[in-house]
Amino acid sequence: MKIFVPPIKSQGIKTKLVEWISANVENIDYDRWVEPFMGTGVVAFNVRPKKAILCDSNPHLIRFYNAIKNKEITSGIVRKHLTEEGQKLLSSSGDYYYEVRNRFNDNGNPLDFMFLSRSCFNGMMRFNRKGGFNVPFCKKPNRFAQALVTKITNQVENISQIIQYGDYTFKNQDFQVTLKELNPTDLVYSDPPYIGRHVDYFDSWSEDEEIILRNGLDNSGVKYILSTWLSNKYRTNNYIYDIWKECNVTTKEHFYHVGGKETNRNAVYEALLSNVELDNSISNSEMKSRIVLNKSRLTTEDNKYEIPEQLTLVLEEQQRLTKAIHNAGLAVN
Ligand SMILES: C[S@@+](CC[C@H](N)C(=O)[O-])C[C@H]1O[C@@H](n2cnc3c(N)ncnc32)[C@H](O)[C@@H]1O
């Protein structure tokens, strides 16, 4: 599958999971694709539904995609803008980044948003308490060399075409408003921020909000899929076993490197939770009992993974759950 990468970057971007998510939704019938938390939009732009409502509380993302939709931003405009602004960045030895950042925090220009997203430290998206973009410069004054400008220009062109051929609406609104607009024939892909993991102006998330989301999805009668993490080397996401306990679960491991050393290769298990059956999905209670009985690692695919760190984690999880089950007076077969 050719993956279309959006021109905006963010730490929560699901590029690596797009193929898996697409495969899981291809046999589901629906009239309209809805994302209450579109972020960079990479999931919708690759699933490519005919009709979609894509929402986010971050106004800059929505303004950017509406500007592409209305053709205020085209690939030609982007090429010219990044070439000219890139020159200024280079001749100022990088100081110009902070001029653009101040300007953007005053007027929210979507082209400046893209410039910052592509030249800030690590492609992060972070806003301070006043809603100002506050990520520092990546410290590469020649950031917008010809090759990168061409790459971003092509990304804008591809996404423009996808938007042009679909019936897509971009809305700057809180997820609770989106929940009220759902129709039972919608398929909702939900990728909320992780509880307690990352807090900034447009992007904080609490347990209460997660419960509101679950209730809103359940009560609207839609089919839904929710992306979340299941475990990493240190922690397990226990919300899966309470807030989302009625869902089916399918999992996928993905690796990240710490400091570039092969030995520091850590696995994270990602989960898709759904009220419909997905590829290889099992019920949440089955997943929980596998963990309690140490029947498999934290995955829905038996015996596939060989990760010692995960085994440690399973054992810790087993202890915790065994205790919880004992306390609740439940027996697991
Ligand atoms: C994990 S990111 C989504 C990433 C996206 N799937 C992607 O691949 O780029 C979560 C998104 O939720 C948005 N968000 C946070 N709180 C929100 C709220 N209360 N209502 C709507 N969107 C919210 C953030 O701005 C962020 O873009």
C-alpha cells in the first residue's frame, strides 16, 4: 500500500499504523467516516472514504486543511513560500525561525504553521498555556534545501488531490460537539490523546473525557474503532480493561529505538478497540484472561512475538490482575 504522508507533522501521527487500520476497516460498511481527533489527518487521507467529517480542537490544523480545500494553499504556493522563507532561514543562520514563530503566534497564518511544523525540533506540535506554538528550532539553518521543499510540495499536492476527490469537511470543534452530530450509519475512527501522557493547550485528556467519549460512541449507535496503546516496556494501559471492557481488541507491536542502539530496541503494543469484529480481534475479556493465565504475550496473535521485556510486563500484569480478581471474588478458568 502506498502511504500518503501529510505535510504537517505531530508526535501522535499514526503513519506507521495506517496500513493496519486500513486493512481492519476495509470490510466494514458505513456511509460517512468521522474523526473527532483528526490530528494530521494521515488515517483518513489513506483510508480515503468517499465522505468524511474530520474534526480537531486545534484550530491551526483545521485552518490548514480548509486552506488546501479552498485552494488558498496549493503545491505551487507552498514551493514558492518554502523556497523564499527557507532562504531567509539560511541567511539568518536559523534566527529567522523565531521571527516566523512570533508572527505565527500573532496571526496564525497556515503557511507559517507548515513552515514551523517542518523546521521545529523533532517535528513536534506543542502549544503553551496561552495557545502559542513553543517548540524550538531544529538547529538546521539549511532545513529547506531543494530536496525537502520538493518532498513537502509533493505531499501537499497528494493531499490536495485526495481532498478534492472526496467529500471532506474539516471542523474546529471539541469532540463532544462531534459526538452530538453522529448518525448511526457512521464509522467513527477515534484517536484521542493518551490519558495523562501529554498535556498542552489544545491537547490534554482526562479519564472523565475518555468516559464521555465511550458513552457518546455507545449511545449514538455508530460503529467505532478507537486507537490506543496497550503496553510498553514499563506500563500497561489499564483503561482498556475497564472503560473499554465491552470492546473487541486487536493488537500490533511496533518498535522504537532509544539512542540508536540495536540493544535498546523497545516494543510498544498498539491496540484497536472496536464494537465490531476486526481482523484477529478477540474479546476484551479473552485478552484479559490470556494475560492472567500467561497463555500468550500481550498480543492477539498467539506465539508470534519473542520479547523478554514484554514477558516481564505480562508477569507484573498477571500479579496485579490476579490480586484484583481475588479481591473481587472472581474465578478465571
Ligand atoms: C493522538 S492525536 C491524533 C493523531 C492523528 N490520528 C494522526 O495520525 O495525526 C489527538 C488529537 O486530538 C486533538 N484533541 C485533543 N483534545 C481534543 C478535544 N477535546 N476535542 C477534539 N480534539 C482534541 C489534538 O489536537 C490532537 O490533534
